Amino acid sequence: MNLPNPKTLIWPTLCGALLGLCILAYLPSQRDRDYVYAVEKAAPAVANIYTTKVVQQRHPLANDPLFKHFFKRNGKAKQQLERSLGSGVIVSDAGYLLTNYHVINGADEILVLLHDGRQALASVIGSDADTDLAVLKIDLGNLTSITIGDPSKIRVGNIVLAIGNPYGFGQTVTQGIVSATGRYGLGLSQFENYIQTDAAINPGNSGGALIDTKGRLLGINTAIYTQSGGSTGIGLAIPTDLALRTMSDLITYGRPLRGWLGIEVQPVGLGTNGVVITALANSGPAEKAGLKVGDILTEINGEQVGDGHAGMKLITYTRPGQHVRIGLLRGEELLTIVTQVAERPNS
């Protein structure tokens, strides 16, 4: 019986081992397939938020012309406590949390319950109704802050997880995919650039975390589209880059700093690049730079303005005092105008 030469087996064995290692490296690990790693990493940074508001309870006839004088003479309006709930995300070991403006708006007391069972009263550092974001701070040690992801790199079809406090059940995790990015024009807030997901999001999830399969924060869950009040597979999250920029401004300046040109625009046409100026603010940056009603803006800093959303977003993200280069069409003439961006006035 002729046995094979051991030397002739070395290369096939090495090639087989190398191929096996390549397959193992390509296949997702078990921890990524069942998302346990992502949840264990992110969950300690997601908190439940409980708010209390004192409201005046008046009798329904208190404003009736026949009875209002009786109610004025017979006692004051009763006070009643109104409670609501939501979620928040610890984004700094110093105790800063991100949540939604609508979660804490008007609250007289905000209680934060951590994943480890500790709780603390929170103070509001700042809030911004235009993005529906708020920054809270708690004074506790040994906090776990979440790892920040890059929402610009996500793609439709990526798996995401939502962590929050739906219906006050306590911390809950749901799973889905990214359904769309850059959603806007929904009328939910002044500045919209939502990540859309079909991960189940319900009342109480607002302010919670949308994470990837590595446990990195991609967005702050903020709204659902529903006609029944429950999840219908359309959830919306504010991207992390916008949320962190707003948080930084609120902590540093007490308000968001946004660029402003002082123009109102409308798209030229469906699927056409360009917007036409329909109005100019008196003595605004655009008017001072010589822009006119009827001008068609096509580029800002070399980037196409599209239907206007991309261009206006670029202006909004430009720091006041910086300059932008605007490409426009005036009649048959192509022009380039450079102007300084001002700070957006309070809305």
C-alpha cells in the first residue's frame, strides 16, 4: 500500500485552514446574530423618564356666563398632578442625557430611573422645540454612557434596535431595519431629517435609543406614524449628529446656533435641481448680498440644492459668521455670490 508523501499534504492542509479562517471571519459572529452583545453594551445607558406636572383643574361651567361669577366666589381652581413617561439616553459620564422636548415640556419634576435601579431627579440644561430635543443632567456617579455611531454610514436595510420604556413597561428592546433615511416634510418639527425604522416604537419610547448591532447610538427615537395610537411599523428617530450638535449648543450657549440667510424658497419643479426665491427678509444676509426675488438657487458651496431641503440644511448647519458661495440663475445669467451667514432669529 502506497502512503502519500507527507510533504504533498502540507499545502492542501494550509489552504484548507486558511479558507476556513476566511469563512469564519466573513460570517457574522453569534453575538451579532442574536444582538445580545449590542443590548448589553447599550442598555445601561438608556434610562426611563417619569415627569410630573401640576395643572389647574377647573369646572367645565367655570367659563359659562351664567355660572362664572358663582365659581369666582366659591373657591379656587383645584390643582391636579399630571404624570407622563418617556425615555432618555446617557451620552456623557458627567451625567448629561438626551431626550425629546415633548417628553419634558412643562414638567415640574423629572425623575430618571437607570437600568441598574438607581434614580435621581434631573435638571433641564436646555431644550429646543425646533428639533424636539432636550438635554437633562443628573448628579450620580459611575454612569455608563452610550457609544456614539455614525448615522451618515447607515443604509436602508441595516438592522437596528430600539430601546426605551413603552407604556411604562420598563426597559424594552425591539428589532427592525432602517426603512428610509433623510425623511422630512412631515410637519413634526421645524428641522426634520429623520431615520425611519420598522422597529416597534410605542408611547414611552420617545427619547430612547436607536442603535446598530454593535450597540452604537444612531438616533433618538422621537415619533411614530399611527392612526390607532400603537406602533404601525413606521417609527422616526433624530440622527445622532443632529442631536449631539444641538446638545453641545444648548450646554455651551443655552440655545442652538443655526445659520440663516433670510430667504423663503420653493422648488422649481419635481425632480429638478433648484429653488426659486419667493421672499427676502429686510436687511437679511441674502438681501444685503444682492440676491433678488425670482433668483433660482442651484448650488451652495458647490453642492446642488435639489428641492431645497439639502441646501437649507447646509445653511442651517453653517455656523453664524461663516461665508457660503451661492450659485444662481438670474434670467439667462449664471452668477456666483458669496455672503456671510447670520444667526437664525428665534422662531
